[in-house]
Amino acid sequence: MSSQQSEKPDSLDTYETLKLERVREKVLHVELNRPEKRNAMNAAFWREMVECFNKVAQDSECHAVVISGAGKMFTSGIDLMEMGSVFLMVPGDDTARKAWNIHKKIQEYQETFTVLEKCPKPIIAAIHGGCIGGGMNLISACDIRYCTKDAWFQIKEVDVGLAADVGVLQRLPHIIGNWSLVNELVFAARKLMAPEAESHGLVSRVFQDKEAMMQSAFDLATEIASRSPVAVQGSKVNLVYSRDHPVSDGLNYMAAWNMSMLQTEDIIKSAQAIMEKKTPKQIAYSKL
């Protein structure tokens, strides 16, 4: 359970499976924090991710997020020891009612990662070691992905007898754009190593070690956080919308969005800064 801290207006909630820290100005670090269990995703994790990122979405002191894993790897995926019985012991008097309850439960778990996509703050995934099963569903809902040279990725669900159902099958094809490779990774649960992940666009950069990766991820988050939040967050909302709609619909949505957002004072401040040869970090944008 999360516990509210009220001593300071910018204090952060505490969680059982997540560790939060404000590492830079307007940059939040969210760390998967079950290193002794290889950051396996237990029942608390599935609930806390939704709680955490719903609050991040409303946090005016946060303009960008870095998410990483504590310990030896990013995540080993779902905690089968704890979660294995969730769908085997579903309440219901008959097949229809059991199916109804399973459907509801799957949608609840889907929200654990969809909440990352709904959050208007850009989210950078920093991956080291293994990123397995649920981890692939998680990172595919992030906006930017970095990894270390020893990172590897695996859509593991077929090996435990099920089709991945919380986002990777829907999002990964849009990320790497190679249906043959997606099918190979999904059907055979083949490991994807860091160099291949970079070459196919799953990650944008590969680093020598975790320390270098985290430093670069925080640096990038800082650059993002220094820009106009109206511009950055509006860009994310429209990128996500446009991915799932025809170009014409995306353009109409963009026009409707910007007919109000173009009236922001951020445009005047940014234009003035350019003329004065100032950097975005030197501009005092209002909170959003």
C-alpha cells in the first residue's frame, strides 16, 4: 500500500515495489524496487504502477520521467509464484461468469502499462540486464528506450502457455516496424540482444554500463524538462493519438488541440529567448 507524505508539498508517495526520487529539476526517477526478486511483478506492482503514474500525470513539478530497475536486471516479468493462481481461481458460477471476471481482470492489468502512455510526461526506460515478459509490455508503452550493452529482451509469454495480453503485441509492431521479426520474437520467445535491439529501433542508444546509461537518461530527461511543458506534453498526446488513427484524423485532432494551445505565453517566451540567444533552460515557463 502507498502511504501519503504530507510534510512537504512536493513530497513523494512511498510504495512497496517502486522507489521514487526527484533526481534533477522537474525530473522524476521511478525505480522498480524488488531486486531480491529480480523485480518480478507481483500483485502490489500491478496496482502501484497505476497509482504512481496517475499521480505523476498530475504532478506539476515533474516534466519528464526515467524508469529503471534495481539490482542485477530490469525485470524478470510477472511473479509466477505469487500471481500464478490469479486466473486459475477465478470466481463465477459458470463459464460465462468466470470469463466475464477474467476479462475484467485482464483489463485491469492492461491499465498497469497503458497508464504510462496516458501520462502526458515523456517517459524514458533505462534497461540493463534482462527485460523479460511483462518488462517488454512495460517498455513498449514508454516513449524512449535506452539500454546497456549486456541488456537482452524476451517476450516470454508463449513459454508459459499464453498469448501476451497487456500491450506488447499491440505496441511492438509500431515500434520496430518489422512484422517478420515481431512474429519471430513472439512465436519462438527468442532473446533479442542489445545490438539487434538498437538496429531494429527498439532502443535508440546502447551504453557500456548502467552508470553511463543512467547519467545519459537523466541528461536527456533534463533537456526535455527544460522545454515548454505545453509543447512537450501536447506533442506526446498527439503522437500517441496519431499512431492509432489515419493521418487525416491526426491532423484534425492536432488542429483542434492547437487552436487553444497556440494561445500559450510559452510561444512568446520561447521566441524572445531565441532572439536573445538564450537556451530553454534560461526560460521560466509556468507550471502545468
